[in-house]
Amino acid sequence: MTSMADLIEMARAGDGDAFRDLIAPHRRELQLHCYRMLGSFQDAEDALQDTLLSAWQGFHGFEGRASLRTWLYRIATNRCLNARRAASRRPAKAWDIPGVEPPEPTGLGEVVWLEPFPDSLLDGAFDAPLGPDALYERTQSISLAFITAMQVLPPRQLAVLILRDVLGFDAKEVAEMLDSTVESANSALKRARAGLQRRPPPSAGREPPPVAHSEQEKAIVAKFVGAYEAADLDALVTLLTDDVFISMPPMPLEYQGRDLVLRFCAGIFSAGRRFDLVPTRANGQPAFGAYLRGSDGISHGVGLVVLTLSGKRICAMTRFENSVLPWFDLPRTLPGR
């Protein structure tokens, strides 16, 4: 078996297979890092490819003073910072559900480019141990609420927060990754933490969600599917917290409060619209491909719904467009029941 040192020397000499073998254990965690930085699955994939290309082109300069993993995170972080500075964020989208007039929203969201991350791609993303400075549990650090809250931070503060509090790199490592001083990195971290405290996500301070795939989670999910597919608002209301929150990126409309959310759902179910839900998982949370039953007997994919749970209730629902369905291996249509 070829040693790590031999693979490094072979890669430095231009051996592409050796380079791929070196990178393979880090690929998934780098993809997730880019997603945390950018909040967009598509942008994260682009940043990952840019990172790997840059690493390959510059591998002759890898001297081993830092670990290969740290070196790769330095490249990925700076590629993501460049992407955030250069990108013109995709604009918000107007309401486009025909025959449905939405109620007046509670507010308009800032992070309209947010996209979900498939749980199927998390395998291998958590293999490396977290550093001693990590503050967030892994499940929390991939939740939609946490990803959304981070996206409103200035890019450099965001990078420091992820590297220190999510991944657990120490202050000296982070300063070197960002070509900064330890004092500057610590100052950015302090401001980032304060920024998150000023804008807590909808799930902040709540009862934690049930364990993934637990019987408690399965019970809530089953009740939600039954209520939603039957368009049973009375059953749905029993599952929601009083201040339940709905968002719909890339549409900026946001709704908060049980009564308003039920009015919104009533509009979706109006005119006899009925749906089939196909289970999946996104960002460590229960999710469903939503399929509108057509008059032709075929159900057509109209979006992806991700649930945020608190105890035995649903405290947030996030609806994404049907363009994300292929990322979850979900079909565009379902045959009639």
C-alpha cells in the first residue's frame, strides 16, 4: 500500500491518480464547507471544483508545514470568499403559483438564494474529528436555520465563525488560512458571534428536535404527511407551534404565526389542489418532494418542503422549487395512485 508521503511526492511530480487518492477522503467535507460558506448547493459545487483545480495546479507548492486537510481548507475558504465578493446574488423571484393569491407576508427574507443540502451527501463529510474549539454540534451546524443565519454575516466574519466554532480550527490556523493576524481573526469571531445573537433563527431557544429517524420523529412526520395529503387544516394546526415560520426561497415571502401559516396553506389547498409527498432528508431534517395531483392522473413535482421540528411540533417549514428535486434523486412526476 502506497504511503501518504509517497502519494504526496507522486502528486507533486504530476501524478493525477495520486492526487485524487490524496483528496478523496476530504472531498465531502470540503463540499459541505463550501455550502456553509455560500448557502447554495450549486454555488458550493462550483466552489469545490474550483478548489480542487487550484489545489492540483498548485500542489507542487504544498510543503507540508500544515496538514493537507488544513491546506485544502485554506484554498476552499478563500475560493468561497472570492465567490461571495464577485457573485451578483440571484435575484428574488415573484410569486408564481397560478390561481393562488398569497396573504400579505409577515416580512421579506434576505437570503433568497438559499438551497437545501441532500443528506445523502453527508456520508464522509463528518469523518474528520472536530477541533477542540468547535462549539456547534454537527446536526446543528448543517440545519437550514443555522445556514440561513450565517449568510447575513459579512464574508470574513462568516469564514472565521465556520473555521473556529463549527470546525474547531485554532486561532493561529485560521489566521494563517486568511492571511491575517490572530488578533484580527479573534476580533472577527467576536463580531460574528454577536451578529448571530442579534438575529437568532426561528428554532433558537426552543425544545430541541427529536433524534433523526427516531420513533418520535417518525410519528410527527407521519401525522404531517397525513394532514398535508388530505388537505386537513384541523389536523395540520395541531402539529404547528404558535409562532411557526414559513419561507420559500427564491421567493422572499415569509409568514410567521399559526393563523397566518394556516391561511397560507388554505390558499395552497384551494380549488381542490391535492398533493402527494415523497420522503427524503435535507440538512439533517425531514423533507418531502411535493407533487401536485393532475387531472391526467399524474402527480407533478412542484417543490421540496423541509420541516424544522421542535419537540413534538413543527416550528418552521421551508419550501424550495422543483429544480432541486434531482439532487435528492426524486422524479419530476409520479404515476397516478
